[in-house]
Amino acid sequence: MDDSPPPGCAPPGFTVAPAEHLLRLPGFWPAYYGPTWDDFADEPELFGADGADVDAAADALYGTVDPWPAYRLPLAGGHVLWIVHSNHPDDSGTDYLITHPAWSRPGHLASIEGHFSGPGLSWPELLAVAGSAPPGAEGVLDAGTRLLLLLPAFGDADVPPEEAVERIADALTAAGMAADAASAAAGRFLDHPFWDGPTWTTQGGSPLGGTTAEPSPLPLCDGPHSPRTVRLAQGITADQERALAAALTGRHHAVRPDGRILSPSPGSP
């Protein structure tokens, strides 16, 4: 996979560069969660870090004006979910974007900044994206790390609380948090400060306005701040949209370079 970000991941005058090495910083996780769950920055010892570690990580994540640091989460069919620290000189934030080489611009999932937007992922999508890294791809491949990175972009009223706490706690433990502390900390991620309990629905098949247009396979969100109140990645073809839906549900299809599905893999719908 080419490590150059596709067009549209940053505005003119700025560049983006993969920076998965930042995940190894001792204070990475409390710094990363600071803009959303800032109480973790006050308890860096949960992650085996101290205040100086958090300050150093925060400077690396949010103080780098050029190039903007980013993490790549490869998906099925050539799609990539980019997490980009959009560090304007006087204003930093984090954008969650979906890209494909055949698209002219990214699909916007969420932004954590002053003018926030989201959520961009339902609970089923979060689990599917976390656990479906293509073997041998470049970027972040570990399922637990992917899940932790995507938590700020997630929101779903129908999340099963016990399952969610267990999944998140397992990922926190794998990231180095003590097991007893991880179980207590995991529940905090179900209380998002920017959006509260949005629901997700998939369009029905009824024709609209006398047409027989195929409904989108991508669910829509009713959250007032979510970019996904409308179809994700506007302007892509119906076939490309099906391939994107497959990527967000962890299904693997044979996909041409232009994003069109050639054929489903055995057992895929």
C-alpha cells in the first residue's frame, strides 16, 4: 500500500504523513484521549505513564504543524481509514476519514475539535473495522489498538453495555493497563461528551418518487452532529458504495482498482 495520503486528507498548504510510531510513546493514550475524555490525562498512571510523558505525547500529536501526523487503518478492498491530527497553527483537532484510490475525495466519518462532528461508526461497524485488517497491509493491524483508536469516532444507542465494556477492557489490558483498572475505565468510553445515544438505521427498499433506485447499503445516523445523516462518501458509484459497505462490515470482496466489486467471496452476502 502506498503510504501517501489521497487528495483531500488535508487542505492546501498542509501535508499528511503516516505516524504510527507515535503509538509507542509512553503517554500516547492519555494524550490521544485528552480532547474527548480529558480525565485520562489526569490519571496517566493507568497507562503506565506520568505527566511528563503525556505532555511530550500531546506535543507530538497536536503540536506538529507540518506534516500532520496520521494513523492508517487498512480495510478490505483497498479502503483505508485515516486518523489525521489536523494541526492548524492556532487550532488542533483529529479527523476520521475513509479513502479509496478510485475516489476523488475522502468520506468524512467524524472530527474531534471545536466544531465537532460525529459519530461516524456504529457499534457493529466499530467491531468489524477493528477486527478486519487485511493481512500484510501497512499501518495499524492489531485489532485492540484499532478499536482504541476509533473510540472517539464511535456512538450508538444500541450498544450492548456488558459486551462493550468487556471488549474495551480487553483492548486496554492488551495496551498495558492493569486488568482491574481496565474494567473500570472501559465504561467511561460509553459516555461520549460530544454526542449522546444516536441510533443507526438502514434504508428500506421502497421506491421513492416513482424511481426504483437501489437503497444504500450503508446505515444512516440520526445524531444531529453526524456526517452520516446522509450517505457516506458522496459521489461514489453504487458498486463502490457496496464495496465500502462490505469494508465497514468486515466482509471481503474481490474489488477492482476502480472500486467496483468483481465477485463476492464465498459465504459473503
